[in-house]
Amino acid sequence: MTAPPRSLQKHRMATPSDPCPWSGLLSPAERERGLLAPYAMHSADSAGRRYPEPEHPYRGSYQRDRDRILHSAAYRRLSGKTQVFTGEMGDYHRTRLTHTLEVASLARTIGRALRLNEDLIEALALLHDIGHPPFGHAGEDALNACLAAEGGFSHNRHALTLVEEIEHRHESFPGLNLTAEVLAGQASRAGLDPLGPGPLLETQVVDAADSITYDAHDTDDAVKLGLVRIEELLALPLIDRCFQTVRQRAGDLSGERLRKAIVHELIDVQVGNVLEASGEFLARCNWSDTSAPRQSAFRIGPDPALTAEKRQLEEFLYAHVYRHERLVAVRGHAQEKLRQLWATLVDNPCLMPADFQQRAQQHGLPRSAAEYVAGMTDRYCQQCYQEWVAG
């Protein structure tokens, strides 16, 4: 029988140090008891790590997870990976790293207001896109096609592979040895069964913040790059509402000042709506632990009216930005390069580092070659293509 994914296997229970052994300091567990709601995920209740480790005297389990992700090579490479727009279109727009930081910032804001575990939220946010290959979703689609006979490629699943197997930050175990809750949150994004019936509220916060972030920054980047005009966006109820608020507050702005003001309002409207809708519900439900919200159909997010307006905006962005002829052409070239680079590595595995050649013996050469390509930045992918394919 095939073993379940490592992220879904039973983890050992951690024993947090409580109280802090250093005089005058609160332990992480004591601090959380004073700040977090009973329905938040407290680190003292964590299912622990796959490989047992002693607890840290002043950093909680989820703080340590956050730090391990932050210091990983895969996280650093996000600075050189496409979000939506490539470097050929300028240097204003977001990268995977700046997107990730924006998600983490908004998620912590929402989590703090709802009295959830900010450390867990930040760890989940920093992890959520770490598995993306170069050239954004275009690169993911290309690798998925390359591995069609091998089960496909998913950036969400690849993130789990990275933090459980490929990254090596400790001499005693593979991966980052993250807590069960962080791995389960990522597993839920990958479509795998998480630990328990539903995602933790902290995981839901990150999903809501991700949606808010990309709606706002893709709108911002698209206008800045000249792919759409603000006048076109004003036909959308959500953007028009933001515009009317800006005009009442600041008068007749134009150009760059108007764009920035609308994007700021677009974020504020969405965050405020999520907090109003979710905060009122959580205040009424009187949940006493994490099990009740995981059994509930409730999900942290905007109310139905704003959800409909967000859907209109996203449909507009898909039709007029993501399918813009300039982006389609760039993505097509990038996908062809990834496909050829992958095929070259399959034919010449000696081009890969030794650890990926070793992975090929266990996981197969096609998948290991795709995993190696997925770890590349846009620039390094271009460089390897020029050296190994274009020659």
C-alpha cells in the first residue's frame, strides 16, 4: 500500500515550554492565551512535527515555521519569478515575492482583528506560493503538460514537496520539518485532505487575503502598464464605488494619483467587508475551540454582494488583461522554452545537480526534471535555455 503524503501522516505531539524558563518573559503559550480567541489555533494545541524537536524557549512553533520558510532557498527565489507580468514589460509590477509579502500583510491584519494566530497565518502566507515555477501560471501549465502521463504538475503540491523533501536546512531530517497545521493548510490548497474535516480559520484568512491582494495588484499593474484604462474599469460596480469614495474624499484626482487612490480604496473596501461579515458571525457563534469552525460550513470571506462584484472584476481582468495579446505572446514563448528545457534535461540528466539526479532514481526522471525547472527563477531559466537548448 502506498503511504499517504508526508504532510497528511500523523505528527508527534509537541510539548511547549510553559512558562518561559527566562525570568520576566512570557512563553509563547502564555502570550497566546492572553491574546487569541478560543476558536484560534493555539500553538500549545499543535499536533507537532513529524520529526520531534525540543521546543524553543521564546519562539512558538508557528514562529519557527515562519522563520524556516523565510530562510529557505525556494522562498528567496520568489523575488525572480513572474507573478503575472514578466520583466520584459518593465519593473514596476509585482513579482511572486512582493505578492507573497502583500498577502502576508493583509492576512495578518485580518487575523489580528479576528483574534486568530498571526504567526500561523504568516507562515501559511509565506508558504502559499513557494511552489510556483518560473513565468507564473504559464510556466505551471507548461510543466503540467510535460507531466501529463505522470500525474501532472501543481504548484500547490510542489510546495509540499519542497518543504518536506527538497529543502535541506537540518542535518537530522529532510525538508523543513514544519508543523502539522502549516502542512495541512498547504495540503488543503493542493486539494488533498487536510488534517480534520475542514481548514482552520487561519488557513481561510490566507485564502481571503490572497484573493483581495491579486484583485488589487493586478488592477494596479494592468493600468500602470497601459493594458487597460481607468475609464474602462469604471464600468465595474466595485471599481466605480471605489472611485466615488476617492472623489468624495480627495476631489478630482487624475493619472497616477487617481490609480493609487483607487487601488488603496479597493484593498480597504475588501478587507473591511471581510472583517464586518466574518467578525459578526464569529461573535455570534461562541465557538470554544478549533473543532467547531472546522465542522462548520462557514468560510471567512466577503459577503455575497461583494463576492459578486469581485467576480465581475476578475472576469474583466481575465478577458482584458490575462488574455491581452501582449501577455499571450510572452507567455507562449516562455512555455515553449520551458517545454524544450524540460525535454533536454530528460534526455541529458547529467545537466541537473546530483541531488536531482538522485531524486530521479526514486521519483522518475520526468518529474525530477520538472521539479528542477520549477525551482528556477525566470532569469536562470532563460540562461539555462540559452546554454543547453539554443546553444
